Amino acid sequence: MVKSILFNPVACLARGIENLYIQRENNRFYILKRSCGALARTLSVTLFPLALTVELIFKKAPKALLAITFSNDQIKKIKFRKKISGVEKFALGILFSPLGFFHTPDAVSCFFLKTFDLKPAVRPFGVEKIYGKKIEGIHFPSDENELRTLILRAKNDNKQVSIIGSGMSQGEQTVPSKKKHILINMRNFKAIGLGNNNETVKAGAGAIWEEIQLAVNGKGKSVIVKQASDLFSVGGSIGINCHGWAHDYGAIASTVEELEVMDAEGKVHILKPTNPMFGCFFGTMGYFGIVMNATFKLADNDHLIEKTVEVKLDEFTENYENNIKNHQDIPLFGGRLVLDSRKGHPLRKVCMVSYEKDGELKSSLPVKSDFLLEARYGTLFQRVALQAISHLSNLSARIVLSKFWDRERGSMLAGRKLTRNEALHPPINAFLMLHHSNLHAQWLQEYFITKKNLPNFLRYLGLQLESNNVRLINATIRPTPKDDISILPYAEQDRYAVVLSFNQFKSNKEIKRTEKWIKEVNEYVTAGGDVYYQAYMPYASKEQFEKAYGEERVENMRKLKTQFDPENRFGNSHTARYFDNN
Ligand SMILES: Cc1cc2nc3c(=O)[nH]c(=O)nc-3n(C[C@H](O)[C@H](O)[C@H](O)COP(=O)(O)OP(=O)(O)OC[C@H]3O[C@@H](n4cnc5c(N)ncnc54)[C@H](O)[C@@H]3O)c2cc1C
């Protein structure tokens, strides 16, 4: 602790300011509230800029000077640029620190938060404090033997095994149900290899899409189904059975040719789609064993043209079915819902964005995109924009989001040319900065709705979002065709996924407000025979889970569990809450 303060005074002060700010928001005693607020403001314009100046002069600037290079070595150049951006960040922090007094106390310090875990802890994304837990240990096996040893030890000690990939689930899906249970992080299972004729790729469970896309792009190839963005692991994507813009494929299960998994006895199974165990791994949150490797089909990295038409809610599904569904030349598609809430209700219209193969640039040679790895925490502009939205008043946020939407809409309607791999690599890493904050987060919710229910659901949801002042950053519709593979599908028939991404202020009051509207939406969705996504807040009741995912299917899952994992070796707090039969 003392070491953290001595070596990171800025980060420690930033945490202190945030903690005081949280007290100001949550404390019930007026005088204490006021005092915490005043102290946070005072620190933000006194000790905080002082600490920034000291760290800039004695740490950041000397490190940048030492990194100066005159050689052409790219690695040295990147290192130097990184050090210089560190210096810039601290200098900007000093310059803008008065904002801590005139705006919110953490207006500047929020950019300098860091997390120092003194004990092993699992901290799920966006809900670090709400569902996070200190545990006895996190294990990082690097091969099959080490993994087996862990599983057999867990069996011997009668402990349950939970699994974590990138840890981006916004709930309890990676959190062991008891402190003494075992958590396995699969990040060292990272091998990536292309198959015959580059038609498939075999990837380790800990590999993330960005690494895989980088490898297959070199051969002019592209992953078929993955999330819209790239920081998720293979294991976690299978665990949730993710989906994205490949509208004709839906869930990722339809693109997997083979799984290599370890069971509760430490035995390895190679599973093909015809194996009865195969479907048990998709969307079941690590309940049936550990995915070690997966082999995926690949698509060509085509040149595409982005085209957009704006339609009313009632026209969306018909337009999609007539013009886009099953269209060989439109491999990617998604609808983007209106975010603006100044000129009407949010979600009142949809921009239908399709990516059509560019006939003029058809090539028999592999198409390789200029594929750059995203910076760890995105660009400075993205970080500032994300924090600005969190720190604005409701009125200002509405104005900014309305302007943002006008610009987005304009550029979608103007269209552009890009490759498939470029389309599948939108920036996301700025979000990761929020992983250090206990006050600001970017939350998501998602619902799988039938064609018949979709327009009314969107109208209902738009009103809910508006009346609860939800700061929507993104809202999309993605077709999710029927999934026959997973034993617990969210699309047991053709459905449309409605995905919301919104800014969440994590004071007790604001969390309560969000819990209330999410519960109301869950009630609406399940009452209408529709389904919510398991990746996000665990606000649904067990009865709602069973209704949404189908009582028979849930029962069948429990039966298969007793067959393949009778001692309940694999599980976590999410599966204990919803899957276990108790
Ligand atoms: C900003 C953001 C954007 C998102 N966009 C999309 C999207 O476009 N489409 C979409 O479908 N979802 C989306 N999601 C949800 C996301 O796909 C899921 O939360 C996904 O599970 C995260 O992957 P992960 O690697 O972080 O998984 P983790 O959170 O680490 O794990 C998820 C589950 O999988 C299990 N698991 C992990 N590894 C293994 C393994 N090797 N073997 C067996 N089980 C394992 C875990 O136990 C856990 O239950 C988004 C989430 C966020 C935060």
C-alpha cells in the first residue's frame, strides 16, 4: 500500500478524490455529504495538480528523455511516442485541473485512476465493485497438463472451477460463487494457426479477436462471426455464444467446426458439431467444461461498400427481409437506432447499414487491409469524449448526443468504401479506461425480439429510456437467425437483437434507477415471449430466466449437466443463481 502511494501519488490521489465524490453522492448525512464534496474539490485543485507536477518533473519527463532515439528501430520509436504522450497527458492534467473546482471534482482526476489489487480479485467489467470478489487465487495455466492438474486438484479439494476470458461480462458470469473456489484465467492459451487453404483458423481460448483478425488478415481472410468489436476472448465468446454483424449466420456456434475441451475429470475431448456434447458449450457460461481451442470457418476479406437507408420502425423487418436477408453480396448488416432525444423519442427510426461487396474491386488475390492494433486505451479524443458524456448535466448530454447523432447519421448516409476487416474493427478500447472507475461505467443491455413484437418493443423501450434519462451511446438492431446448435439458445426461432450501450453513473441512486427500468423491460420482454441476453446485469429473476430461455430447454440443460458434470465441478455465481437446480 505504502509502495503504491509513493510510486503512484497521482493515481492514489485520483482514487481519493473519487472515493470522496462517491461519499458525497451516497452518504445520507447532509453535513458529511457536503464536507466530502468540498474536500474532493479542494484536493482536485491543490494536491492533485501538485502531484501531477511532481510526477511530471521527476518521473514522466526523465523517462521520455531517456527514451529519445535517433535510430530507425520501430519498437524504440513507439516506446518514445508512448513516453511523450505520457508527458502530454500530465501537462494537460495540470492545465485543466481547475475543472475539478468549477465542474465535477473528478473531471480531470478520472483520467489518472489505476487499480492496485493487493489481494487476488475478480473484477467484472463495469460492475467491479458491485459483483467483484476477493478470492483465494487466480490461476494462469499455460498448457493442457497444467490445466488438468488444476482441475484434478479442484476435484480432490471439492472446489468448483470458474473460468475467465477477457472478463468483459457485465455481471457474475466469471465470479466464483465461493471465495475458496478456483478461478482459471485462460489468457495463456493463445496459439493461432490457419488450416488447409486458409479456410479455417484454430485459436486458443485465450486469444482475442484482434489477434486472430491480425493473423487471418495477412492471408486475406476474416472471422465470420464475432462481436462488433475485438477485445473479447474465444472462450468468452463461445461461453456467451456471441453474435455480430454477420446477419445470415447469427450466433457464433454456426461457424465453429471443432472444439477442444477439458471435462471435469481432466479428460480432453475433440468435439465436432455432431457430438452431443458440442452444443453444451455455447451460451452456457463455462458450465460444462473448459474450451481450450476452437476451429472456426473463415470468410474472404472482401472490399465492401457501406450503404444506408433510414426507415420507420414499422418498415424495418420488411425492408430487411426483402432487400438484405440471404443476399449473397451483403455479408454484413446492422440497424442503428436514433440516439437523439431532443427532436423526438430515442429509437424512433432506424438507419439500415448494409455492407455490400464492391463489384468493381473484386479480386482473385487475397485482400489485406491496413490493419492496425488499437491503442490499449483508445485515442485521447475517444477517452475525453467518453468522459465528457459521463460528466455532463442531463441537458448538456442531450444536446451533445443529438449533435453526435446528426454527425453519425450524416456520415452513414454519405456511405464509404472499406474492407470487411476494417468494418469489423471499430474502436472500443477507450471503454477500458472506465474499468478503473467506481463511479462511471458504460453498461449494455440486449434483448432478442420476434419480428411481430419488434416495432412495439422499440416504441416501449424508447419511452423507457427517455423517461429515465438514459444516456445512450449506441443502439443497434441485429438479425439473429434461429440457432439449432446451442442447448440454451437466445434465438430458438428467428429473432432481432436490440442492443443498448449507455453511460452509467454508479451512485446508489442512479444504480437503483437503472435496476428499476431494466427490471421493467425484463418483465415486458419475458411476458411477450421474448428473451434477454445473459451477458449483462443479473436483474432477471430465476423464473424470468426459465421463461425466457424455455422451461424445457433449461430442464434439458440441467439433465445434460448431471450427465457430463455430475459433481458440478464447473460453475460460477451466474450459473449458481440461474442454472443450478436448487
Ligand atoms: C463493450 C461491450 C460490447 C459487446 N458487444 C457485443 C456484441 O457485439 N455481440 C455480442 O454477442 N456480445 C457483445 N458483448 C457481450 C460479450 O460478448 C460477452 O460479455 C462475452 O462473453 C465477453 O467475452 P469475454 O472474453 O470477456 O468473456 P468473459 O467475461 O471472460 O467470460 C464469459 C463467460 O464465458 C465463460 N468462459 C470464458 N472462457 C471460457 C473457456 N475457455 N471455456 C469455457 N467457458 C469460458 C466464462 O466463465 C463466462 O461465464 C459486449 C460486451 C461489452 C462489454
